[in-house]
Amino acid sequence: MATATDTPSKATGAKANGTPIKANGSKAPARARKASVKSASKTAAPKTAPKRAVRRPAAPKTTLEKVSARVTAAEKSVAHAASETAHAIKAAADHAIEAAHVPDTAKGIVARVRAAPARLRKAVTPASKPAPRKGATGKAATARKPASKSSASKSKVGTGTVLGVAAAGLAVGIAANLGRKAAVQAPSVMAGDWLEALKAEHKAALAILDKLARSTPEQPAKRTLLLTQLKHALGKHAFTEENVIYPALREWGDKADADALNHEQGYHKQYLYELDTMDKAAPEFAQKIADFRADLNAHIREEEDKIFPKIHAGLDEAKNKALTAAANREGFKLA
């Protein structure tokens, strides 16, 4: 007896499991079913082709390649510019030490410092962003599709820019420090002779002490600033004398005077230490400055009037010139 579920299957010409049958109950040929599958695949094939074209547009790949090449070139240019600037700065510093043309040398350093950042900025400038294409919905989607790749390329450009800024900062920092040193050492170098250079440094130190003597307890900040300047001036001066002039004096044969001068400079450092730790508004600060100036002036008079002229006259021109160069090199270290 036929059930209610069997009747609709025969009426529609298909079994419950989906197998096609003829109206008389026999199965349809398998060939017809395979043909329909092939036909369906042929019909669906053209629909997938445009999607592949949208996913892999040629233009974004070209842009990415250009950006990557620009990043590589930028990094090489940055390294080259930084290296070139460092060599130029070193050459200028050597010239400042050996020659007596510090103002011209300082101008050259400033020119190189100003030129280096501009060259580095030009080297790492990112490629211009391609304009979005307008058109149909499909084309607009193509222009928006490679956004993630563009972001990746931008991050690469950012890396190159960071390297450029770091290199530029390093070069400018080195140049600024060497330029400052050249400016500080300039009066000594321009004196042209080691004895005249030491006299100029003596005069500068006494001038700072005179400013300190004229300061009042109501100016502790001014006293602190002047004391810092005095410590730097005398520190550089003592470094030059103790490492170059006094050893040359001993070598020349005057060990007693060299040892005595070296001993006196030890007490000058003691004065600086006590002034530095003392209350700048204290009444005894002015007295300590007066005592220090008297001792320092006596030391200077002994060097300039008695000891240094003897060794200067005892050395020939070549040896005095060599001593001048050595004193400038040593002073430049702490300038």
C-alpha cells in the first residue's frame, strides 16, 4: 500500500534522495547529469576571473617596488652623507688644532652643519602618494584594495626617515661640540705661540676672578655661574701646563721649577673646591676670592716673568712650534 510520502515523489519525478527518474519510474541516464555539471562549471568560470584581477592589480605592485627602491637608496644616501659629514668635521677640527685660523675654520664647520640636515632630509623624503583613481565601483575597489601594502611601504619609509634623523642628529651633535671647542680654544690658537697663549689664558682667568670679587652676597646665582666659568678656564689651562709645558720644562733641565709650579696648581684646585662647596652668600666667600686671586697672580707672575721666558729662549724655532702645537692639542681636549 502506498504511503502519503511516496505519492509526491512519483508525481514530481524524483526520489526522496534526490536521484532523477523518468515518469515511468526508470532512472535518467547518467550522461545527462554529468553534462549539467560541466555546463554549470563553464557558466561559473567567467565569474571568478574578474575577482582574481581585482586581487592582483599591476599598478600597486609597481608603486610598492618604487617605494622599496627609494627606501634602500635613502638609507644608503643617509649613511654616505653622515660619513662624509663626519670626515669633513674631523678635518676641520684637525685644522683648528694645528692652524691659527680658527674663525675661518669655525665658519666652515657651521656651513657643513647647516648643509648636512638638508642633504639628509632630501635623501629620505618619501615618494609622493599616488592619487586614487575614480570610476566604477570595481575600479574604486581596486584603488582601495592595496591599502595594507601601502601602509607597509610607509612604515619602511618611516624606518629610513628615523635612520636619517638619527644620523643627522649625530653629525650635528658632533659638529656642534667640535665647533664649541674650536671657539673656546680660539684665543689660544690665535696667539700663535705657546707662551702668548698661556698669557691670554692667565688674563682671562684673572678677569673672571675680578668679576667674582665685584659680586655681592645678594647675587649667589651670578657667583655660581662665574665660579663654573673659572673652574672650566683654569681646568683647561692646568691640563695643558701639566701635560705639556711642565714636562717640557723638566726635559729642558729645570725640574725644580716644574715641580714647584705643579705643586702650586694643586692648591689652586683646593681653592676651587672650597669655593664650590661654600655658601655663595656667606661673608667669607669674598675673602676666599681675594686670597685665591693673590696666590694665582703670584703664580702667574713667576711663570710669565721668570720661568717660561727662559725655556722659550732656550728652544729653537722648530721646538717652540712643536710645543705650541702640542699645547693646542691638549687644550682642545678640555675646551
